[in-house]
Amino acid sequence: MSLLKNSLFSAVLVINVYSLVYGELDSAPSVSPAAAAVFKPGADSAFPLSLLSSPDDPYSSDYCTDLLHIFGQRYVTYVNCLVPAARPVKVCQNCFSSYGSFVEIYRNISDEKGPGNESCRDQLLRSDRLMLVYLLYNNLKDLWGRSNCDQCITENFHSLTNDTLYFMTVHNQTISCFQKYEQGNHTDLCKNCKPFYKDLNELYSGMEKNQTLCIDIEDAMNMTRRQWSKSFNCSLPREETVPVIAVSSFMVFLPIIFYLSSFLHSEQKKRKLIHPKRARSYTSMMNIQDKLS
């Protein structure tokens, strides 16, 4: 009996809830098709599913928008230059012009002012936590600095320095000599290309002391040395080898010379050692006095 009562109570409860819910839905206001289309994320939507800027957005300045567009174009141009210049490394000599243009547009954004004394520094560089424009510029600037490209490029990115151009000339002469003799006997290569390779090494050492090396020159020299020593099994004895060997030999024999000279000097002193006459007469007088006493 109790089971029947519970079943009837449950059925009545379900009927009441059903009528309550669907009664409210029937009485709810209907949504217009246009409003429903806004919230529909399908392809038939009247607007793309993205955030829209408000009409009074401070970043909608035409002048700043144009600068941002140019910044993006020059960023892409520079990156497209870097990728093919990655191996062998020629990021300085091939991409200095595009990097100069990239730096110029960033300076216009950060320092220059447009018509009506309008500045885009705060709008494009410091308007949000991410600071994307500043971050993109800093990454490429860090890459340029780690490459030491400023040491191979003239001021304002006009051209390569004279030292860099001269190194490239000597380097090309050396590589041309390698290519001329690499198919034949490598002994001829080592003999005939030795003057070019020697001049290139001396030039590189001088630029290293003067701090006029960039990544392009370092990579070119490393590849040339690898070819000379590993691919062709050539060697280049340095001129300072003889003085280094002479000094090293002298340092090795220096302790022997020191102890030998000390020994001879001490033996000579022993031979020349004599008792003074005054000291012997004083001793004999003391003996006579002892006897008398």
C-alpha cells in the first residue's frame, strides 16, 4: 500500500514540474531571427566571430595604423631575408638594408610625431601588457646585436665597412684557389694556395684584435679553416713557433743551470777559504798563557 502511495506521489510531482517548466517557456518572449543570427557561430553569421573595437577606440588613428602596417611589412621583409642567409651565415652582408628600414620605421613609431603633433608611442608600444610591437622589435634587435653586425656595417646602415669588403676579397681569392686545385693532388693545393690562406689568416687575426669581426666573417673563416685542415689535410706552421720552442727549452733547462752554477760557486769558495793570521796568533797567545798559568 505504501509503495502505491509513493508511486502516485512521484507521478503527480513529475506532472507538476513538467507543466511549470513548459508553461514558462511558452510565455517567454520570442527571439528575432536577426538577433539569433548574431549569436550563431556558423558560416551564415552576419559578422565574423571576433571582438570589435569600439567607435571611440584610441588606437584607430589613421596615422598610427599606417605606421603599424608599414612596420609589419618591413618586419616580414627582414625575416624573409634572414632565413635563406642562415647557412652559410650572411645575415649582415645580405640583410643590413632591410634591417635599417625596419629600425627606421620603429624609430618613427617611438620618437617621431605625425600631423597635429600626434605620437604613436603610447598607442602602439605601451597600450597593453603584451606590448607586441616592442617585443617583435626587441627580438630582432637582439639577433642583430648577437651577430655583431654593427662591426661590419657603416653608420646608418649605408654599406659594408672597408675592412669587411677587403676581407671578402681576400677570402674569395682563397676559395678560388681551393676550387682550382681541389680536383687534383692536394699537395699542389697546399703549396699553391698557402700564400692566399696565410694572408687571410693574418687579416683575420688583425680584425680580431681590432674588434671588427661580425658573424659573417667568423663563419666564413671557420669554414675555410675546416677545408684547409680537414678536407685538404694542409698545415700552416706559424712563424712564432721557433721563438716559443726556444723560450720553452730555456725554461726547462733553467733549474739545471741554476743548481749547477750554485754548486760550482760553492766549491770555489771552499778552495779560497783560509784562516786569518790575526786569528791564529790570538789562539797561540792564549795557549802560552794557559801554560804559564
